[in-house]
Amino acid sequence: MLKEESFRSEDKNINKNQSVVRQSNIELLRIVAMLFIVMHHYVTHGTTNFVYLDPPLSVQNVFALFFGAFGRPAVGIFVLICGYFSIRSEFKLPRFVSLVAQVFSYSVILLLLAMFVLPGGSAIGRDDIFASIFPTGYGTYWFFTSYAVLILLSPYINKLLLKLTQKQHKALIILFVVIWCMLPTFIGASFSGSDIAYFVSLYTIAAYLRLYPLKVNPSRHFALFGFWAFILLASIALPSYLLNYSGVFRKYITYFSEYNRLPGAMCALELFLAMSQTKPFYSKLINEIASTSFGIYLIHDNFLIRPILWGTIFNSSAYVGTPLYFVHFFVSVLIVFVCCALIDTLFWKLSFGKLINSLLDKYLEKVTIRIKSLYSALEKFFVKLI
């Protein structure tokens, strides 16, 4: 059955007849990353008034922003997983179409649910409908749109990276790190198309780690993850304190929390290195839960659902400043994760998605062969012209 690329960690053996065994250490990382993303959305969509509060910001504000900040490194983790496994695998059109179909299915169904079942359906306008019917093209799910472009480019990226020497690959990584991480971190530089470019940078780093494996103690990387997490906390706490003296520090409270800033990027890299270097093991339960990660993202972060989820169902902002805030925070995150995982299992994995994937396996593979033949013919034609 077809499954997600960046949301899976299957590594094919040389013998194609052998069954694929997913590494549960990486699958566990996917679960942790998705929990980070739900935490991030609780803060950004449920209690955004944290960012705009007048000074002084409380300890609760600082730690809420800190826990929410891990959603950014989580994005990097999923891209690193994608690059790590895709560099040694072949692009498969049915798998890509399956992802697009899953995004479309959830987007349209949640649109219908928001229009005819949930409160506020009359406020849904034409732009909302178009964004739901064409979610990938409209960037309705910004991560998936950028990720889809990355996957379409991956065959060409792989060809380039596999032709580089180790030294050249290192030099390319240094160039990417300077442009897409160091400059944004230290001088606030911003580049057009930065999401896709940053994804390509992470893909290149992960590919290097796969092609030239590091032999390191995972405990060292867990410790380094802790160090960068502390730096992330300090980068939030210090501007929050200085805000008492000048409003100019307000914009720096979340400045270093962005995914292409050094603390967030290093948190993603160190946690990925720690988990990927951990001794591989297999757990059916972990793998099953991790396989719902994509569905969890599509359900809870739908732009029509999240105002109702965080504003009406959980009423997150009502707990700001109360002793129960963090209890509500973690309980809500866990409930959202579990409920969305169950929905994805019942709707996509065991029913509708299973049907879609079986049809794609049956019919799209033939189309893929024809497209490859046409592509090869065109490639030979253009090579002769050149």
C-alpha cells in the first residue's frame, strides 16, 4: 500500500523481494515531531495573545512560547527524514499522487463539514472553497505545498548529489547553511522562495548523513539537543525580560524560534542525529501510530477547523494566566493527537485511503511506465540537440 514519503522511514533492501521493515526509532521521532507541531499550533492558533501581551511577560508566557517553538524544528525533522531516505530511493509517481489525493480528500471533506455541520458555515466564502478544492496549488497547507515541490525536484537533486564528491557535498552544505541559516539568524536576511530553498538545504544535509554515515554516540546528540533547546529558551526569555525596558525587543521574542534560525535548525538536526544513531528496533504499535502523522497534520491544521478546534472546543485562550494553563495545554495536545490519529486510521488507512491506494497501485503504475518512456525519449532528443 502507498504511504507518505517524509512521514515514513522505510528503507528498502537491495533485494526488492524482501519485505520493508520500518525503523521504529525513526518512527518514534515522527511521533515526537508531530506532537511538537500540535503544541506549536496550540500556542499560535489557540493563544496567540501571548505574543502581543504588554510587558511584563510572565514565566508562563515564556514557557508557553518555548514549548510552542518546537513546532519549527519539527518541520525540519520531517524534511530531514525525507532527505535521509529519499536519496537512496526512486521517485514513485503513485506514491506522490497518493499524498496529493489524501490532502485533497481531507480538505474537501473538512470543507463540507465546516459548511453544513459546524457553526459558522455561512461565513465560508468563494476563496475558502477554492482553497479547499485546490489545497496544494493554493498553499492551503503550506508545508505540504513546499514539500510537494521538493519531492518533484528530488530525482534531479539526487542525481546532482550522487555525482558530487564528499568534499563537494560538504562545500554545498556550507554554502546552504550560510545562505539559508546563518545570514537569516545574524542579520535577518530574507530570501524569496525561502521555504523550498531551506527544504532543499535540509534535504542535502540529510542525504550527506545517509551517504557518509557518522559513527557517533547518540547520547552526545541528545545532550547537544538539550543545549540548543536551552539556547532557544534563553532566546525567548531574555527579550521577554528586556521588553520591560523597551518595546523594540518585542520582535525578538520569537525571532530565534523560526525554523531557519540557528537554535531551531540545530534542535532539529541534533534530535534527528540522536534518533537516527539510536540502535534500530521494531515496534508495531509505534509504527502504526507514526503512520497517522500526516493525517493528524491535515485534520487539525485545516484552516477551517483550527478556529473551531482551539477557539470553541478547547477555548485555549480562556486558560491564559491561570494555574491550569499547562494542564490544559498538554491534555489538549494529547487529545488532539489521539483523536486525529483514530480518525485517520478509520477513514484513510482502513477505508477510503485504502481504496484510493489500491486503485493507484493498479492503474497508475501503467501510466507511470508510459510517462517514463516518454521522458526518456524527450531526454535523448534534447541531448542530441545540445
